[in-house]
Amino acid sequence: QRLDHASSFPCCARPQLVQPTRHTQDEAIVLLAGHPAGVPLTIVTSSYHQLRAFLTFVHVLPKPWDLSIWNQPAPSRMELLASEYSKISEYQARDQVASYEQGLAYLNWREGHE
């Protein structure tokens, strides 16, 4: 299960467990639809999956951006990291995750709004 906000942030919303689905995009849509306004969102997932999960959330996040997304890696084996880059390329070709440029643009926006 994944959390939509790490419990180490007592000032913020309680962690929301999400049943894993086959596609991170489905999880992102469900989480963002019910996420309280103004409360940062932390993606907790395996270390190797962090980049693809982040790019997926940036892709489905409504524009203009108004939500800070943070990543918190969970301990995991890293031998799957190499396959994540090919999955990112595949999903970018299907328009299911943000491009690297869009991810950087989001980070620049977030850094200016925190």
C-alpha cells in the first residue's frame, strides 16, 4: 500500500492508504481527486519507482499547479531501477507520464511556492 502523505508531518492530513493498482496513473488520479486543498502530498513508494511515480503525479496534476508533491522513498532493492527508465520512456510515448522537462518545470514552480 502507498501513502498520500508521510506520517512524519503531524501538521498535515492523516496518511491515506491506497490499494495498489496495476497502473500508478490510476492511483494518482484517485489520490488527487480526494486530496485536501493546500495540504502537501508526499509519495511514499519504493526507491526505484520514485521518479516514475513523481512524473506520473505531475502528469495528472491539474494545471495551474497548486499542490506541492514530495517524494519519500521506502527501502527497496535497487536492481529494478534500470527497467524504470525504459518504462518511463514507454509511458511518455503513450502520454501517461510527464516528460523530464515537465518534471523539472514542476520542481522549479514548487521551489518558488514553498
